Amino acid sequence: MIVHIWLLLIAVLLLWFPRQWLRTGKKMVSLPTRPPTDKDHREANDVSLKLREEFPKPRNWVDLLRAVAGSIGLCLVCFEVASGAPKGTGNTIFIIQCAVLAVAVFIQTVRVQKRFRLVAPVFFILGLSFGLIGWQAALFACVTIWVLNLLLPSAGIFLMVFAGLELVFGRVLSHETPLRNLILAAVLAAIPVLLSAMTNRRLVQLNKKARSRSKKA
């Protein structure tokens, strides 16, 4: 087994870097703001993902891109199985990949600041699919989940449906992708939901505007 150490370190850094650290420092990009309207104020029990709210956030795209780069590096570049390697080498590499990716999803999901909370790392999970199930299957799964999102009531349901789409499109479009990779991708998407069920805490998608309004109230 050949391990490209520097590439592995870069991939792990991209995957394990906590999203909340992106808030430190000055704001690099200022997006145009619009005055709030009645449509912008959600009901208290509305926890669904809104396409027009999530897509303009730069941190979401940073999450997506670093997950794409990190998962591709970890799954396709960092390890090589040399000729004559022991029979179980491939399994060893897969176990390492599983551990790194599971820790990555855990880090992106759990927030311990003033209080413990669980956040749905939606764009991060979408990005991981490109390294695990192939870019064609991942692209179709990502487009389909945002089309279906109009019918999905919460971020947790979003992730569970996306896990199913990864399995379906992975089998249909990525014939060379091992079945265990498809299962791993689905399990990673389900980890935040499982953590939510185990801790009996709601899985939320942070909304800065919603928090600021609640403080003023």
C-alpha cells in the first residue's frame, strides 16, 4: 500500500475543518441585501430548507467544494494498492476512509458553543457524494434532491431521501463504483439524523437572520 501523506493531510484538513471557524475574521464578500417582506418571516415550526435562502450563502458553497475536493482526494488519490500487496490491503484502505469520513460528518454536525446543538451539514454531505459514488450519479442525486425538496418538511428528511437517491443513482449510473462505497455514502448522509435520534435533539439548519430576530424579540 502506497500512502501519499501530504495529499492525505490536505484531504483530512479539508474534511475536518469545522464550518463555524469560517466565521472568524472580517467578511470577505458582501452580498446585496433586500428589505424583509412578510414572505421572509417563517412560522416557528417551519424547519424546511429553502432554496433561495441556502444558495446565496457563501459558506454553503465552501462546504460543498471542500467536501468534493476532500472526498475525491481521500477516495481516489491518497492511497494506491501496489502490485503484490496483501489481499486485505483494499479493505484496510476502506476502513481508514470510513473512519476519516465518519469523523468529518460528526465534526460538521455537532456544535458545542454556548450550548450543544446539531446542525444538518447539507452542502457538505452533497459534496461527499462526488468522491464516493462518482460525479455523474452525484450530480443527478443533487439536482433531484433539490427538486424534491419542495415536498420535504425538514433537513433530516432531506438527508434521508438524499441517502436513498445516492443508492439509486449510484447503482444505475456508476457501475464501476463498489457497492460498499454506495452504502458508505448513504450511511454518512444518515449520520446526522441518527445523532439527532440518539440525543433527542432537533436537527437544524442555522439561519443567522432567524437568530437575530429572536434576540430582538
